[in-house]
Amino acid sequence: MTPQQAGARLDEALAGALRTSKSQARKLIVVGAVRVDGRTVRQPGRALVARASVEARVRRLALRRPADRPFEITPAAVLFEDEALIAIDKPPYLPTPPTVDPSSTPDQ
């Protein structure tokens, strides 16, 4: 990691380096796929020190983003609906909560 990332959370720095979501980076850390200075680390919130060596064992396929086509809610995607609740079959990597990342929000 760079000196500018000193003090940053491991999951945030890893997500930026791998160009993936913080959630995906957290999963890699928790399962033991990440080493900091040669030691396996399982704490996503661990603060990085300047010039820490971070290694992640991942397959690029696991970090693949969905195609650049917009997601639309069609009748086939609706799994359940009543007056108070709707369940949608959404594609992976499409976040459920609102996000500020414009690349991960569906077109309106």
C-alpha cells in the first residue's frame, strides 16, 4: 500500500486496489485470502501502516462485474409482492442499499 493509505481500513484499501466493492473485499479478508506483511489477516477494519505489503489470493473471475446493460424490473423478476413487501430477483453485484457509485446504480 502507498504511504497515503496509512491509517486507511484494510477493506477500503483492498476494494480500491482490486476495483471491487468493499463488501467483496471484506469477504476475501474474512475467509483468509488476504495477507498483510506476510501474515493472514481476518479483520476488515484493521488500519494499515505506511508501506504495508498486502497480498490477496483471488481469481479475477470472482470479482467480475455484471455486463453494462441496465437492470429493469420485469414481471419475471418479481418473486413476491403484497401491499407492504416486494421481493426482486436482482443480478449479483447490483447493490440493494443506495450507493453514491454511479457505475452500480440501475438506469432509471
